Amino acid sequence: MQNPFKYGQIVQADNFCQRQDLVQSLTDYIQRNQNVYVQGERRTGKSSLICETIRRLKTYRMVYIDSLEVKTINDFIKRIVTAIVSMERSSGGVLERVFKNIAHLRPVASVDPISGLPVLSFDSSVQLTPDSIPSVLDMIESINSKRHPLVVVFDEFQDIINIRDFKEALAILRSKIQFHSDIPYIFAGSVRKDMDGIFNDPDSPFFKSSLPLYVGELNRAEFERFLAEKFSTGKRVITPDLLNHAQEMCFGVPGDIQQLCGALWEISRRGDQITQEDLPRALEQVFAHESKGYETLLSIVSAQQFQVLTSLAKVGGEAPTSKAFLKASGVAQASSVKVALNRLMARKIIFFFEGQYRFVNPFFRAWLLSKNL
């Protein structure tokens, strides 16, 4: 039987662990055409929540814009246009309107040889500015309809701050969006301080422009039942102690927990009871796929950053400037630890959440411990 655990991707329907309160709140916002920003740490299921909610609404269509690692206004605008085309690629009439509205981008149409669907590309010599945003948003307004209303989703929206002229881009976005009263906009983000800067800073153009919706840990009891039921589809039983340990190890992050459960599934067979004794083999399964990436991370950190990183793995990140941590790390000054922590966060190896520093990838921490580095 196929492994039932899904991670690293958007999940829907039976693969979506119910979050009824959040689904209902987001449904209400969408039906009221209320703009909302969805905040949650990495791999907590924000994108899945949004996509599953829109799927259940049936008549709504989604323009999904992935803003992850966007660097330039050129890239940002082209991602919006590509999202529109991806949603409406089967409709020739809509594509004609899209081409008309973005003629200044010098679009080039071709046909995907595998799917037979139209593909849109752009002249790489065209350089866009924030002033190009209004015409792109006008396209969104033009294809909205009462029969099939749109929901516009900007995922990983905080990365817009990577753009050199991001403040101007935000101001122009806000000035246009505020007149789209029949279209709900959803802005999802995983970096709290950046999302707070965009939506809660009085100096930001997006200040009080959207209502917040926070996505935290899943209810533990409900999630553990969901996971146990997934194991039972393959005639496997997982002990409550191991499920609880998986939650603790992964800090309750659904995507990481499902990845670990997927590995436990792979190293077990029908009729097995999966216990704590099986955890090392499951982790080895994860390491086999990811160890090259771990080695790459180690190659880009300094000696002092490495000392701090390995100490975080062993001691934890609640008091990284304490005397005990300094002694464990071998770094003499608390100020030096802070510099290293900031660099590790900038490299997206660790992050700060609820009063402690955590590994972005908990399996990297487990790998460091297994190597006794």
C-alpha cells in the first residue's frame, strides 16, 4: 500500500487534518470579501488551510501567487501574471484579455508539448517598476465574476520586502486592492517579524488593511488520532508514546511530524506495532535523503557559528547566552553568541519563536546529535 503521509506539499480533502475553527473563520472572511493575513510558522499548514477552505467553497476560483524568495519587482509582477494564466489557461478568451492588458511585457505564447495547454513567457529584456502593478491588478478585477468569484492568495508574502522598492510596491498594491471590494485577498506568511512589519507597523501602507488569522499547532489529541488512523490503513499500530515523542521532537509542526511518520511507515510492515525502538531506523531513513543538504549547511557556517549550532542541538535554545551555554559552546563572550545566532537566522538554519531558538529543520538537529559533532 502507498505511504499515506504527505509533507512538503499542499494537502487537501482526506489528507487535510481538520482545523474546523480556522476553516470556518477563513470561510466567513472570504464570503464577506474581507482581506486577511494568515500568520504561522513554517510547515504549520497555512497553505493547505487556505487551499482546502477555497476548495470547499466550490464556486470560488483561486489566483495563487507564490512570493517565496521573490527578489525583484520584475519577478513579482510576472508571478502574478503567471498565476492568472495558470488559473485560466483553458479559456482562450481570458488569455486574449491577459495578452491585451500586458502587451508592454512583450508576452510570448507557446504550447506545452505534454499537456497541450498554453504557456506564457516574457521578454527577459523588459524591466518593470512598481508602476506596472496597477495594470496587472486590473486584470484580476476584469476576470472576477459573481458566478465564479475570485480569491487572490499571496503566499509567503513577507518576502516582498526583499524587493528594493518594496515600500513603493506595497503602497501601490494597497491603493489598488482597497478598491477591489468584491475580491477577498489573503496574504500568508511564515516570518512573524516581517509580517508584523507589513501589517502592524503604523508606517506601513498595509497597516490595518487586513484582519489577522493565526495558524498554530494542531490540537494534539486530534492530530494524533489523525496520524494513528493513517497508520491503521496499512494495518500498522503506532504507540501513543512514540506519537507524543514525535510531537515534542518536531515542536508540533505538522509537516515535520508527517515526514517522520512517513519514515516510520517505510521501515515497518503490515501488522507491526511501531514503538520508540523503531525511531532510530526511521531517522536514518530521513538522514539518507537529507544528509547532503546538512553537509552543505555545515560548509557555509563559520567555526564559531558551528560551535553555537552544535550547542543549540545539545543544550537547547532557551538561554543561549547563559554561563552554562557559553561553557558548553566554548564561546567566551555572550555578544559573540548573539552575532552567531543572528547569522544562523539570516541563513535560515534557525529561527526564534516563543522565547527560544529552534532549528528550522528538526532533523538537522537530530543528525548533529547522532554524529556527536
